[in-house]
Amino acid sequence: MCFKPQLRSPARSAFTLIELLVVVAIIGILAAIAIPQFSAYRAQGFNGRAASDLRNLASAEEAYFAANAAYTSNLSNLTGFVQSPGVSVTVGGITATSFTASASHSSGDKTYNWDSANGGLQNAP
């Protein structure tokens, strides 16, 4: 058997430090743009959950009023109203013909107000 020596051409088998630094810089720029946007989208979702709970509360209050001729501040009296996790709902300003309520999410950045005498949701999303 005869072995022939093989000539190797200079092959590039690894990335250079400059190439790796460029890739890391590009990923850093993309992350700097994407993370704040993602946080804003999450806050909008949490705000939407609070607004939805407030609308559901208003529907339950109106159903309670139809059955009892009065509004209630006790959320456990409202049939069908289920509060979402993380959402804080308060009912106040109860009169013989109207009520007010507010809702916010602990991870959101907005508080929504409901005034039944002034047309419902006051600061719509």
C-alpha cells in the first residue's frame, strides 16, 4: 500500500472574533427594540382584562337591579360575575338609580371607571 500525502487547502473552520461581536451587537439591538414593545403589549392585555371585568360587573349590577330594584356594593351578590386574577374591582357611589365602579390590573398601567348615570365606561381603551 502506498500512501500519498494529501495537500490541505487552508480551510476556514471557525468564526472570527469580529464576526461574533457583530452578531452579538445585532442581537442586542434587536432585543433593545423588542423588549419594550413586548412589555407594552403585555400591559395592554392586562388593561383589557380590567376593562372587560368592569363591563361584566356592570352587566351583573344591572341584572341585580332588575331583580332587586337596587344596586349592590357586595360583589358576591352579583350572579355570574367572576373577577379575573390580578384585577381589582371596587363599587361605590351607589344611589337609587345609578352606581360607579373602577377596575385595574396589578400588572396593567391604567384604571378604568364606570358611571352608569353618565353612559357607562368613562375612559374606554
